[in-house]
Amino acid sequence: MIWTSPNGPTYTTHPGSKLLFPTWNTTTATLPPPPTNPPNPPERALMMPKRKRTRAAQFAARITAERTRTTTPAPF
């Protein structure tokens, strides 16, 4: 393995398994290029979920639900 420092010098190291298994070949084959992904459809940005209510309607519904829950007197 060859390391290059930001200052420029290069350092060569060997895997630690070389001490225990000197006959192992630890080199890897060259990998094939990764498959290319198909391009994103142009309407992809429009796939976000839509609101069922506006923010103001949702806020009003939460307040109404809270008021209906708290209008009953406490049991104690």
C-alpha cells in the first residue's frame, strides 16, 4: 500500500498479515467500472408528498381537537 502525505513524500507499507502468512497474495484484482445509473426523470422534484391541509387549517384543527379533549372536567 502506498500512502502519499499532503507534504508530498510517499510511504510504502505492507499488510500486517504478511508477517503471519508470508505466502498469501494480498493484491486485489482491478474492479470493473461501476454500472451507470439511469438519469433522474425531470419531474423527480415534484414527487414530494402534498399536504392534506394547509398549515393554518392544521393548526386550527389541532387547537380544536385539544379544546374538545380538555372541555370535559377532570375526574378528581
